[in-house]
Amino acid sequence: MGILSMKAYFLEYLRETSGYYDEHGDYVQGSHEWVDLGKCDAVPAGRNNTIQLPDGVTDTFSFTISNLPRNCREFHKGERIRLTALGREKIELEVKGFARYQLQCKIWA
């Protein structure tokens, strides 16, 4: 019989910086990097995979990511995140919704 692994996924988010013009007038391209947020739980969405966003629009999601620390950063719709499970490939997702609860935070992506 298998043992349930709590916090079996690793979560990362994409931090992007915008480009700028240097002192010579040359454009310097912005950069991007994946920042590790830590371990979390993730459950693939089933049939009831719709969420109503604060602006009233209904959207579908693929994963519910939970058990994030309650003091984690705020995520916004459209941000890129990446889930990694032990021994599996990385899954890139787009944030659809975020909620902060008393003891944890949750992302719908």
C-alpha cells in the first residue's frame, strides 16, 4: 500500500524585468528567471474545473495548488508558474485565481 506524500510538488514562479534604454540610448533587453517558492500540494482538476473570477468572468483551470505558506507573495491572474513533481517533468501553468486563507494560500491554474 502506498503512502500519501504531503507537499509532493515544488512550485516556482517567473520573475520578469522589463527592458530599458541605457545611457548611450541602446535598448537593453529585460531578463527572466524562475524563482523557487517551495513545496506545495497540487490536484489535477476534474469535471468541475470552473472558477468565477472577481470581475465576474468564469474561467477553466487545470490544477488546484494548495498548502502554500500563508505569508507567500500575492499571485495575480496571468502570471506564469511551474509545478515540478518528484521524478516527473515540469508543468508550466498560468494563474487563474488566488486566495489567501487563515492557514494557507491556494492557486487555481
